[in-house]
Amino acid sequence: MFFKHRTESDTIKILRSLNRRTILNETDKQHLLNLQKGFEGEVMFDTLIEKLQCESLILNDLLLKSNNSTFQIVSFMIKEITYLFEIKNYEGDFYYESDNFYTMNGSKIQNPLHQLNRAESLVSQLLHKNGYNNPIESWVVFINPAFTLYQAPKNQPIIYPTQLDYLLKKLSTSSRNLNSRAFDIAKLLSSLHQTDNPYTDLPKYNYEQSKKGFTCKACLSFSIGVNGRKIFCYDCGSEEDIESAVIRSVRELILLFPDKKITTNVVQEWCQVITSQIRITRILKRHFKAIGYGQWTYYV
């Protein structure tokens, strides 16, 4: 069972929003694509392991700190032993040489085995410090069926796309039920999860230069009109309740500009097509807490 579910990172959400509302340079666009592709691969892995018939606890997207070092764990499974997985959604042809990974044009990429070894060492130290000495088995899992690694290293903890069935069978083999110790480890790691990610890499942006207006929930277009209690997209024809659209847009505004006070005027400027301030105020009062009075009211 999933003890800690996987969610899309704020970095992906912010970059996706900035890609609509500002002009991202090619480096930031590629960064967004890489993050999205990586997340898609991790979700593919989740889909596979949630079908396992054995008892286990699975924790995803852990950001932990051990010995003054912050590290990430993509997926962690607790059974009679513990498993640590580094998931890679690489696509295309790569080769391995002198302990490094390269694309076929010779560009060196980060060695996922190094990432795995670092994470295993740090989480082992963290568990030992808290009185747990469970053995840890770690794997780099290449999830994409279109991935090929030439000159592949032997005797390394790598699962290739053609070996996924083997991995699932291995993980399904268990004769023990989960005990309280397994739940204690899961609770400990969840409690130590860091919410502020020091690895977040975002371009500079500001409110004034960000494009305002509703975006279509389906196709992300800004071509939006209002019809009664709904907004509709001129491009794809999809509809959405105004209240739902306002709340969705306010959540995006808060994500992008967490220090900006959410007022009726700001929301009206952000959403653009809603002319009635009374309607916006009513929606905000139903979903947020009002602070202040009259023209100085803002919402949290």
C-alpha cells in the first residue's frame, strides 16, 4: 500500500504556468520537459508496483536530511527488507564508459548509480541513527521500453525495461506479514520529509510581466468567454463552472506569488473576464478566510 503518495512537484506546476504566462528560454523549457518526463516515468513505476499482491509499505518522493546532507528518494518500499528505487524515464540510445553514462552524441549525463549509492548510504545512516538496522536493497530502474544502454556494466543494481517482470516477481515473493516495526519506519521517514526543496531551480519572474486571464482547464488556451455561470473555451469548446475556474486560478496565483495578498481586485485582474467584483468576493468568502474589513480585506 502507498503510505506516502506521489504528487507533481511545485517546480513542475510553476514552470508549466510560467510557460503559459511568460516567455521561457529554451533551457527552462527543456528543464520543464525533463521534469515532466521524469514524473511520468515514476507514475508508470507506481502503476506497476501497486498491483503487487504482497504486503508492503511504499513511500514516494521523500526529501530527507542526514549528516547535514539533503537527498531525495524516488520510491522506498518496506517489507521484511527495505527497497530503494531510483526511476529513470530515459528514452533512446545511451552508452556506458569509464563509470559514466553518455548519450550517443557523447554528452555525459549524471550517473544514476551514483545517485542511488548516495541515497542508500544516507538513508541507511538515518535509519541506523534512529535504531533501525534493516538491510536495504537498491535498484536503478529504467522504465521506458525505448531505452537502450550499450556497453552496459555487469553486476550493477540496474533493472532494464526487459527485466521489469523479473523485478515484480522478486518483489511479490514474501511469506511475512508487515509488523509494527515496518509502520514505525514509514512514520519516521514521513515525519522527516522536508517540504522546502533546496534543489528547486526556477527562472526569475514577476507579477507585472505575467500574462493575466483564465486558461482553459482542458487545452490551456487563454481564449475564454463567459456564459452565465460557466466559462467556455473558444478553441476546444470545453466548459467549466466559474467558481471552479476562479478557485483554480487563485491557487495558481498563490503558487506563483505566495507573498502577494489575495484581494478581490487582484483576483479580478488575474482572471480578467469576470466583471462582477461581488461575484468574486462571494466565491473568495466561500473558499478562503477573510482578513480585515472593507477595501482592506484580503483572503488566506
